[in-house]
Amino acid sequence: MNFPIISSLILLPTIGALFIFFTRPSSKKYQSSKYVALFISLANFLLSLYLWYIFDKSNVDFQFVENREWLSGFINYKVGIDGISILFILLTTFIVPICIISVNATVTNKLKNFLIAILLMETMMIGVFCSLDLVVFYLFFEAGLIPMFLIIGIWGGERRVYSAFKFFLYTLLGSVLMLIAIISIYWITGTTDVVKLYEIGIDPKYQKLLWLAFFSSFAVKTPMWPVHTWLPDAHVEAPTAGSVLLAAILLKMAGYGFIRFSLGLFPIASEYFIPLIYFLSLIAIIYTSLVALMQEDMKKLIAYSSVAHMGFVTLGIFTMTQQGIEGSIIQMISHGLVSAALFLSVGVLYERMHTRMINKYSGLVLIMPKYAIVLMVFTLGSIGLPGTSGFVGEFLILMGAFKKNFLVATIASLGVILGAAYMLWLYKRVIFGNLINEDLKKLIDLKKIEILVFSSLVFPILFFGFYPEPLINSVETSVINLIDMYNFNINNNLVLKK
Amino acid sequence: MEYLILFLPLFASILSGFFGKIIGDKISQVTTSLFVSLSAVLSFVILYKVINQGYENNLVIATWINSGSLNVNWSIKIDALSSVMLVVVNLVSALVHVYSIGYMSDDPHKPRFMSYLSLFTFAMLTLVTSDNFIQLFFGWEGVGLCSYFLIGFWFKKDSANSAAIKAFVVNRVGDFGFALGIFLIFYIFGTVNYNEVFEQIPTIIDKKIIFLGFSTKAIDLICILLFIGAMGKSAQLLLHTWLPDAMEGPTPVSALIHAATMVTAGVFLVVRCSPIYEYSQLALTIITVVGMSTAFFAATIAIVQTDIKKIIAYSTCSQLGYMFFAAGVGAYNVAMFHLFTHAFFKALLFLGSGSIIHAFKNEQNINLMGGVWKKLPYTYILMIIGTLALTGFPFLSGFYSKDAIIEFAYLKDNRAGFFAAYIGIFTALLTSIYSWRLIFKTFHGDYNNQKNKIESLHESPAVMLLPLAVLAIGSIFAGIIFKELFIGHDTFYVFWGDSIKFLQPLSTDHPPKWFIVLTPLLVTISIPLSFYLFVKNKKIVNAIVEANKPLYVFLQHKWYFDELYDFLFVKPSKKTGYFLWKKIDILIIDRFGPDGISKLIKNLSIRAVKFQSGYIYHYALIMLLGFSALLTLLIFK
């Protein structure tokens, strides 16, 4: 075995966290800790870029697989990547440095601990996206909640305890069921190795229950209606960096889980539950868009829009068409970038004015023209205007959905209209009009460092809008393979039944 | 050369948008105008090549989306249709750029304005030069976005911002249909490239699909869905509400986007898809009906409006209706011809009205003008030329295109065409009346403005009048020069080539003599009539208004469409949103979900706590009870 590049990706942030933990920075402001964290996360980003570069896109198998015995005969520490995971790893390693840069003003106390939490979370997230053993996956998946729970509970706003508790309660409910399902899979098949499970398959008679158990965990994290109410509260209370991590990466674990596990392990059950998923996705798209229209708090509005966007994702995944799944993956990456950007944008205002209420703002373009421009780009990305990455995702998803079911695609397309309405209305109320408030005049436009952060988000949003080839290329083989496997299983099952 | 045409405006936009502060107002105005003008000159070269050499080209710039069987490229497709559009777009755009130098001279955000104009031009060019539906959609939304920016350009005005959002969202409703149309095309044909789609058409004519419970012919459905998109962009009846509001934007914008180019994109779409539409009689009939209804409906509203720009906006709406019913009766080339001539005279009218508004210091109400033709002689003459061309006065450009539309509708020989022809004639009369009403109320009669003294009015500068003059020349001669090429018997097939498909050759008959002279006659008579009504003897008009008060109010409220939509869509959406949030999310899901569970557990634990009271006799009692219960159970078993 060569250099364990995946494990290095996973462990590097933890090493950074330990380093920060055991060192005592010279100044009270913990500037040096921040630089350490930034350095580590950037190194990790470069490493993952290198991984993307050496990754063989035409190979259907998992690559860079590491398999170590952990509990002998029971669980192996097995990690590896395919075309789908690599994109999520990149998203993670890209967003984390941005979080660390933008952390300064929103978190005033215990900065050191906050950095440790972020770095630990990066470890967990990367672990989720490349684990090839159900138990390992479960551990990473659940452990990732702990730093997030702490970020909301310690550094959150006024109602942080309530929100953190709600967040924990919801996610715990799903997790327990998933754990039971994993144990049952071990009983049924004798292994928790994902690759082996793909080969031998799981007996159709157990699939439905197991699928539901996994679903309950993923649905909460996605979040799907009606288990979405934790998200707006969590976002509102979380500090900016927390919101960014939550929206950009944490929500993607569920989408990834649907693709990797629900479709891969339980194809027959997935086929059976398609109507359920479509139904819930459509409700998510229309319902939360309408709710978003009426929000008075910017963060809540964006949180609800996240639910709507993730509704598109779940819809696309279960179209089981190449366009639908590829669209979902692009939509997740795009939403990761756009929602991170939007939360950072709200963070910029919050940091200056200490309020997120929409009616407290107006006419910002007069004093913050640069801010107005970047926010416009992100708004358009969220609306899914052609030329932004959001369009490619949404359009492919709807195209895939249309192949499967006209009605579903038609209703989902209505969400596109509502999306334009709530985002543009938000933009209008905040950016245009006259300055209503004397305090607003004191606002300063984006600082250099903020411009750097925002332009690093603007660039990929536009680039992948005009040229999504790199994304589509790297997932194509894996997606085709997934669909083939899925169809093979479905057909086999039909033959067996006859 | 094609690359230059397409990317010069983009480059100009980036230059002026991002470096406007550095290079200054003057330079950004001049460079953007220059670049777009250059692009316009090159477009003429292309058109010349197309006319004389039958030049065609399909350049692929790069791949865009490549997912499974879906292959979409960034492309530049040049054929007769797109070359005509290139000329229209770039010419009007260049003139508007130049005009804006004068019109926006007092505005503090000149580079931004020029940047938007150029960006719009680029988006419009990608729309017309696309070789597939998705790039078309890109341009389609791109022009919508620029329209949004430009309508809301004066961002301090709340009405301008609301109008901008309205334009974008109403267009999105149309785009919703358009997108579904594209999905369906991809579903049926497995591709979204024009050529591949058009080739397969004959094989799927009879294919049926079930859509929302109805079994329809796939091709009918595709055509109708695409047409919904066209209705949104071209402000046809039901989706027209955004266009009059869009007049909140600066006047050059109205001339470029809401008269000459963007709003004609819908017509372009239908013509571009003529190979599909030719096989769907149902869709063509719908287009005819919608087109003629819009033509009539918008003209009735224009008659009672008092805002100079809104009158012209409704007039645009109405003329677009003409183009649609021309396409609906299969005379796509005539639709394109009217699009072409309309671009000249409508841009002329808008820019001319801009000149008037400029002179009156931003006054737009025609009741507050009047009697100034001597003060604004050039504007007056140019506006007259525009009006004559619009109304179809003999031998000006509108005459050739509009009469051809009415004639072809008449010759179509089906009921829809027949009605369309007569409604077309009647609407032409209405058009003439409202246009002359505008002219007479603005330039003749008594001076009615209290705010500005008549002495303070003065003619616009040359930089504004020069573009007007160019458009005036176009309004006079475009018809007679391009008539043979666009719609001449036999000759037009050569020019349009493969870009327009005619399943059956267009009728070459002539309608009866009286029919041909009817429209020009009505139009000519209406000039003295309007003069009498609106200048000489206003009592008659007032009497008519008094006698038909309800009708007048109905027209003044634009048939109550805004109120209706507000009642049907806007308010219910907001109410539902509020209900779902406050009642369902908070009152039901949260109450019975996480909050409920935590409360339940709390209550249970409070009760459980009570068991552990710490008194020995409590424990003893429970033990005794339990023990006796167990015993009883054992005994009785």
C-alpha cells in the first residue's frame, strides 16, 4: 500500500486541533492559533486538490482504498473514494478555511476552542464522505454532530440552548434507528463492508425496514419536511461560521448518504419508496418556499430556502436518471457554495449592525456598493439563473424528474418561480431603497479580507455555471455505475418474483 | 468575426462595469458605444454575406453541459434568421448607447448604466445565435436579468424596484412553461440541439403522451409550452402585466429592451421553432387567438392612458400581438418583417418620447404638455415620422409589414385567420387614434404645464437627436427596401432558406381590392379625425367619456388585471406562507415534535421523581402492594 493519502486528509485537521489544544498562544487574541488552523486547513485543501488531480475518473472502483483491521473479524477501518465522494471532500476542505478566515468578529470568546471544534468537525466530515464501512460511517456521521452541537450551544445567540437541544433531539432520533439498522445488516449478512455489501446485496424482504431506518436519519439531516424545523432555529442561533458549516457541509452528508447507502444498498426498497420521497420533496420545495417568502429574519429566510433547495436534491437523487443524480450532486455542491456565501453575507451585516431583521435595513447599495454586487451574484446563484452553478443543478434535476414523472417535475418547477420571488424581494428590501436608519450610514463596505473570501466563492459559482464539465466528468463514471447496479438489482428482483 | 460580434459587447460591459470608476464616465460611455457600434457594423457585414452568398455557419465555442445523452455547447449559429436579429439588436443597441450619453448626462451612475446596456446586448446576442434550446434559455434569462437591473436602475424609487421584481417574476412564470417545454423536448427527442430536434420531427408527429391526466399529441404540448415562455417574454395577454410597469426604467432602456429587442424574443422563438410549429395546428390557432386578443386589448387600454411611455408600452404590446398572429397563420417571414420594421419606429417613438420627457424635466403625463411643437421642432418631426410608420401610413415601413400581416391572415382561409384579419384592421384604426392622440396632446393645443415655463423648454442635444434621425431613416425606408427580400413572392424562400420552415407554401393570391385599401384608408382618415377630437373640439371626447364612464374606468384600470392577480396569486401566496410558518411549523410540528417530546419526558420524569420520596414507609407500602399482587396472581393461576 502506498502513502495513506485519505487517512492523512482525515487526520490532518485533528492533528491541527491537538496542536492548538496543547499550545499556549502568546497573545490573548489567539491570532497565532488562527493562523495554525488556517494553515492546516489550507494544506488539507491543497492535498484534496492533489487527490482530485491524481484520481482516475474513468475507473468505476473505489480508489485509494485503505483497509485496516480494527476489531478483528468484525469491523475494519476501511476508507476510499469514488467520483462522488471526491467532490464532497473538496467542498469540505474548501469551505473550512473560509470559515476560519471569517471567524474573527463573530466569535469573541474562547476562540481557541472554537477553532478546535471546527477542525474536529472537518475530520468527521471528510470521514463521512470516504468511509466504506457502515460502522465507521456511523461513527463519523454521529461524531460530527458533537462539535456542531457545541458550536450552537456555546457560541450561539440568545436562545442557543433551546436550538442546540432541538437540533440534538431531532438528529438523535434518526441516528438511533440507523444504528439499529447497521447492527441488523451485520446480523443478516455478516459484514458491514460497503463494497462487499454492494456485491452480495441484501435480501429484499429486509430492505424496506432497513431503508426506513436509514431514511429517518438522512431525512432529519437533509432536512426533509416535516422534520425540518430544527434547521431555521439552529441557523438563527449559530454563529456565522457555524451556519456556514451547517448549511454547506452538514446538510450534504444526508444527500451523500442517500446516494451511497439508500440507493446502493437497498435498491428495491428505494424503488418502492420513490413516491414517498417525491411527495416529501415537493412539499419541501413549495411549502418552504412559501414560508421563506414571509420571513422577517434574513438567516431564517436563507435557512428555509436551504430546505427548498435540498428538496430538489432528494427529488433528483430518486429520479434514478443520470441527469437527475448528476444534477443533485451539482446542486449540492452549488448549494454548499451559495448558502455558505449567503450566510457569510448576512454575517457581514450582523457583525456591523447586530441585527438580522430585514426591516432594519434598506438602501445599502448607497454605502456598500461592493457588498451589493457580491450579494447579487449569490442571490442569482440561489435563484438558479443560467450562468451560475445553481442553474446547472436545478435544470438537470428537473430534466431527470421530467423523464420519470411529468406532474412531479411540473410542480417542482413552480418552486423556481417562488425562489425568484423570495430572494429578489429580500434583495430589494435590504439593498435598494433609501437609507431609513441613521445607523446605517456608519456602515463600512467590505474589507479587503472579506473581498478575498467572497471572491473565492463568487469564482466557483460562476465558473461551474459556465463550465460544469469538471464536476460532471468526475462523477459520471460512478453515477453510471450506480444506476447500472440499481437497474440490475431491480430487474433481478422482478425475475425472481416471476 | 462572429466572435467579435458576440464578445465585443461583453467586453465593453466588463470594462465599464468593473473599471468604470478608474476610466471615468466619458471614456466608459465612449468605449461601450464604440464597441457595440463596431459589433453593429460587423452584423451588417454578416447580413450582407447572408443575403448575397447564402452564408451559414455554426461555431462551437466550448462544451457547456454534458450529462449522459444531454450534450449542450456554447455556440454561435449564423443563418438568415439570426443575422436579421443580429442587425436589429446591435443597431438599436448602438443607437441607444449613443443616445444614453445625452439622456443620462445628469445621472451619477453612468458607467453602471452603460455596463448594463452592453451586458444586455451580449445576453440578447447569445439568445439569437444559439444552436440549442438551453443556450437560448441562458440568453432568455440573461436578458430578463438585465431587464431587471435596468428597470430597477433608479433603485431609490420603490415603484421601480417593485416593477423590476414584477418583471422578473412574471417572466419566470413564462419561463416555467418554457423550461417544461425544453424538458419535454429532451424527453421526446433525447437532445436539445435545434438541428437534431428538427430532423426528428416528422417521425414523432403522431406520438401521444399523457400529461397531467390528459392524453395529447406530444408536439402540440411542446409548442404550447414553448409559447407560454414566448408569452411571458413578449408580454402577451395574461402575462403582459409587467411591461407597462417596466416603464419605470430610464427611457433608453424602454426603447432598447421593451420595444425593439427583448420583447421580440418570444416572436423569434416561435419563428425559430417553425419546423415544430408547422406540425401543430392547435398551437398555431392558439397563437393566432392570443396574438389578436393582445393586439386588440392593448390598443383599447392605450387609448385612455395619460402617461406617454405607458401609451407606447401598450402600443408595443399590441404590435407584438400582430407579430404573433402573423406567425400563427404561418406567415413567419411576415412576422419577422414586422419585428424588423417595428424595431425602428418603436425605438424611434420611445427615444423621441425620452427627448420630450427630457425637455419637460421628467414630466410624463401628456395632459400636462401641449402646444410645444415650435419649441421642439426636430423631436416633433421625428415623432411624426415614427407615428406615421407605426400606424401604417402608406409607403412608410409599418405600412408594408402591417398590411402584409392582415392580408396573410385574411388569405389563411380559416376562421381564426379571418377573425384576426378583421380585428387587425380594427386595431390598426385604434392604433392610429391613440398614436395621434399622443402627438396632438403633446405638441398641439394649449400649453398645460405649471411646473416648467414654456420658455425654459429647449430641444435635446445632437447626441440624442442623431440616433433618432438614423431610426427615422429606418422607419421610412426599411419597409420598401427589405420588402422584396423578406416577404416578396417567391424571393423570400431564397433568403430565409432553411431557417424558416413552410410546410405548405404561403398563399400567393391577392385579397379583394377593397380589402387592401381599407386599412390605409382608415389610417389616413383617422389623422384629421383625431386632430378634431383631441385639439379642436374636446367636448366630444369628454361627452363620450361621460356617457361610458364604467367602460372608461375599466380601460383606465387596464382591465383590472393587476388587481385580479394580486387577489388570485400574490395575497394568497403570502397568506399561505404565513399560515404554514406560524400554524403548521410552529403550532403543529414543533408542538407535537421536539417541544412535545421534551415536555412529555419532563412530565414523566417529574412523576417518576415523586416515587422516590425518601420515606421508608412509602417504599414499604409499594413493596407490600406488589408482593400481594404477585401472590394473588400465583394463587389464582
